[in-house]
Amino acid sequence: MARSRSTDTSAPAGAAGRGPAGAPPGRGSKGSTAVGAPAAAGKGRRSKAPKAPKLGKDGQPKVSRLTKLKGQAGMIRQAYSMTYKNDPKLPWVMLIAFVAVAGVVELVGILLSSPFLFLPFAVLLGLLAALIVFGRRAQGSAYRQVEGRPGAASWVLEGMRGDWRVSSGVAGNRELDSVHRVLGRPGIVLVGEGDPQRVRSLIAAEKRRIAKVVGETPIYDVTVGDGEGQVPLKKLSAHVMKLPRNLSGGEVNALGKRMSALGGPRPPVPGGPLPGGRQMSVSQRQVRRR
């Protein structure tokens, strides 16, 4: 007697533990696939942790080159606009420098029967000449704006290239004469600005104060001004950078640690209102009352 085949479609058609052929995954009788499905879905939804930014030698996050270029372009635009306000002839001078240099280079190319070969060099050298003129005019305009104001020497010193450690206003008086201390490869440089007679006494007192700390380290003194024996403000950075190199990098670092014991700047307390119409703070009033 022949057996009849079951008509139950829910029965497994393949191997044990698998669902019927063509059925969607995760519906087997043992449920092994169904249990694993949420875990796989959870892996897909899990977001990756953000990567830590790369740090530079100074410990700060690295900035992309494009960001640096944008920042430099913004600084150049700002410097150009500020210089143009005080020097309206700036664009014409830059144009003359560009045309003159580019014309000379292109003339050489024509004489050598290669005008098209020299054209890119003419444009690049013309742009370079215009940028050099712009830098000189911008620097001169900045010096003219700050010349004669308290703190002008400090502004120049802090803009010097290289490993120079500037401490502004380490000594001063009520007349806003001040002395700035610079630590670098030459040794210690004391830069005074203000009345020459009063500045000399301030520099002498500062020399006595730091002599016990610096030992035999050379100490130079510079007075900013246009008089005899003084250094003009526009030549201050070049004068300091041309001083002889007497210390190594390690000796500068060791001396800097010893100099930190002297403390920071000691700004003077003026007898009247502060320059620029600024109101005196509460702490400054308390100092004057004492």
C-alpha cells in the first residue's frame, strides 16, 4: 500500500534546521539566523569613533595647507587695506615695480629670440618685485603709525624672526618710560624707550637686578630714539639681530629658566588718566591709594 505525501507546506523541505527553499533568511525552525540578525544590524548602525587630530611639534592640532593659505591671504588683504589708507600711492608704486621688472626680463627674452619662453619668468619676477615693494611700504607705514607712542619698541621686538624671548615692560616709571628685556643667542639685551636721561637710570637699575642671575652672560643696552648714540625705531630689529652670537641653544634655555625667577613685567602706574582715554581699573586705584 503506497504512502501518501504530506501536503503541509510549513514542514522543512531541505536539511534539518533550514527553512523551506526560497524562504527569506532568519525564519528557520531553530531560529539561529533570526538570533544573529539583530546583532548584525547593530554592527551596521554603530558609528565609528572620530579620529584624533594629528598634533604638530608644538602640541597643537595640525592645520591643513589650504587653511593656512586662506589665513595668509586674509592677513595680506588686511595689511594692504591698512597700508593703502596711509599710503594712497601704494598701488601705483607696485604697478610700476611689476611693469619695470617684467619688462626688463621680457626684453632679455626678445634679444635672445625667445620671448614666449621668458614670459612666465617675467610675470613671476614682476609679481615678486611688487610684493617686495608692498612689504617695504607696509613696514614703513606701520613704523610711522607707532613711532613716538609708548610700547612701540616692544611691538618691534616681538615681531622679530627667530628664537627671541621678549619680556615687555620689566621696568618703568610714571612718565611711561620703559625698559624691555630680550633673551637670545647674543645674551641679554635691555631696550629702553622714552626720555634718554630717565631711561639710562632705568637700564642701570635693571642691570644690577639681573646681574646676580645671569652671571657672566653678556648684557647689551639699547636706547630707542633719533639722537646721538640711539637706535631709530625702524632699525631696532636689525640692530638687535646683528649682535654677536655668544650663547648656544641649550645655554639660552638654561638661562631662560633662571630668568623666570625674576618674575614678569612690572608695568608702571601713571599719575594721571591712562593714554587713549581708558578708565583706570579697580586694582590700579587700590595700588595708588597704598
